[in-house]
Amino acid sequence: MIALSKAGLGGNRQRITSLLMIAVLTLLGLSGCEILGDIFQAGVWVGVILVVGVIALIVWLVSRVKS
């Protein structure tokens, strides 16, 4: 930033700072979306395992009642 003010671009300093802040916030937001995607993907697998477990439990209970 010191080089920018020496080059006579001191007036644009706030604009450049704003653009850098927007870029950093955008990058942080994108990594947050990736984390959320991973969490939801893990949640799907937990859901699948739970559904298979419940179906197996129901089948086991029905077979116990019939015999």
C-alpha cells in the first residue's frame, strides 16, 4: 500500500482496499460452502445407514413375531 501512495494513487487506496476485502470475504464464503457440502454428504450417509438399520430391525421383529 505504501508503494501505491508514493505512485500518486492514494485516492484509489480505499477502493483497492474495498476490492481486496470483497475478494477475501468471497473466498471465505466459498470455502464455507465446501464445508457445508461435506457435512451434508456425511449426513446423507448417516441417514442411509440409519434407514438400512431400521429396515433390518423391522424385518427381524417381524420374523420373531411369526415364529
